[in-house]
Amino acid sequence: MDLHALIMAASPIGREALKSALNRSGLGRFTFTEAASPEEARFRFDPDKTDLVLLEFDKTLALSAAFRLVGGLRLEQRRPLRIVVVGPERVLEKVELLDIDHSMVRPVQPRTFADQLGPLLETIRAAH
């Protein structure tokens, strides 16, 4: 099954690393939409197509921006959506109150995606 993923990371290298790890995870075929900022992620989010949102946050994260982004995505979603935050451990401690499905410590390897996101993506496949 094809899944659509929105990848948000500030750097192009970060976005490529997430896409590569996800593609090599064996979880399926993905179509990607990329965003460099929370504002761009909101703009590029397609509530009719997006299955998975990967948000990479770093130490410059403004918690209010994260809450606005995740809250906005949840309000707009029209289908099952899994939101995953990737970042350093200190950042992940800050985002525990967000309405996310999972968080992962960076760097993320293909095996980590397979083990941790596999069950989340199965719920999406079951809903299709």
C-alpha cells in the first residue's frame, strides 16, 4: 500500500535522512511532501491524502509553534493520521503534551522506524 508522508525538518539534509530511513524501513511505499518550517508544513498538509506526519524539532523549537502546528493538523485531518516527532531527548521531553502518536530520539535508523512505526501504520492500513 502506498502511504503519503509529510516530512518537516529545517534542513534539506534532515529531510533526506528521514525520507531515506523511512524508505529503507520496509514499511511500504511512500509519497513525500516536504516542509522546512511549521508554517510551511501547515500550508503543505493535505488532509485528504496525508497518512503520516514526521516533525523533526531541534533545540530552537518554540513550544508554542509546535502546539499550533500539531493542533492545526489535528483540526484539519479528515482521515486517520499519525503524527510522529523526531528530535533530541531534551526536545522530546518538552513535546510530551502535544497530541502526537509517537516520539523518537534522533538519529533514526530504518530498523527503528520498522520497529516503532510499524504498529502505528498498521492502524492506518486497516482504516483504508
